[in-house]
Amino acid sequence: MSRYVIDSSVVIKWHVPEVHSADALRYLDPSLERDAPELSFAEVSNALLIKVRRGELKQAEAENIADDVEQADIDIHPIVPLFKPALRLALATGRSAYDSIYLALADALSTKLVTADRKMYNALQNTPFARLVLWIEDGP
């Protein structure tokens, strides 16, 4: 069974039709294992808030999506054990501490972080940490 760390950019695309939503949906295959840090709930909530403020979603839609995300088949990991490894990754890569929490989890689980965040993906490509990240289109 394949295992992936899924970031919030992928989770949002499961529920909101956007570019790469079809790619994101492939990661819901029941034969895959999905992992994410607790931080993902805050990031998904913030993304939903932004979409409501922009008029892309109604409040009720955002709340329904939040309910679905809460019930998603994702193994959620506490961020405290990832705190120091994420700091080291952030310092080494120049990425945010938030992005680095996901990278630290992928590293700890010896798997890859799947993202639709092109800026983060591109920033890691010429680093020793490129092995930890997978572009959303390149997966299963």
C-alpha cells in the first residue's frame, strides 16, 4: 500500500472544483494511506475562510466541507514531535515553518508530501529535500 502526506492544497481540491481537482481526487483511492499533521485543519479552515470572503463559497458550503474534512480518511499526526525537525527544514530550505511541518512528517514517515503548491514544489527541486515532495499530477 502506498502512503502519502497530503497537504491542505490537495485537501481543498477534494471539495472545491479548481485546477488539479481531478488529480487531487486520485489520492482518495482506498488503496492509499493518507497522513497529515494537525496543522492541516487550521490551513484548510483558513483556505475555506478566504473562499467565503471572496464569494467563491457560501458559509454553509464551507461548514459542510469542514465537516467532510474532519471525517476524511487521513491519519492525523500531532505537530509537537515535528516542531524541531520542521525548524531545521525551514532553516535549510527557506520555506515557511508551516510548509516544513508537512515536510518533516513526510521525512519521519519515509514517504512523500503531495502538494498543489507550485511555489513550494519548485523551491525544493534543487535541494536535497526534493525527494520529500511530489507534484499533485505525478502521483498514483
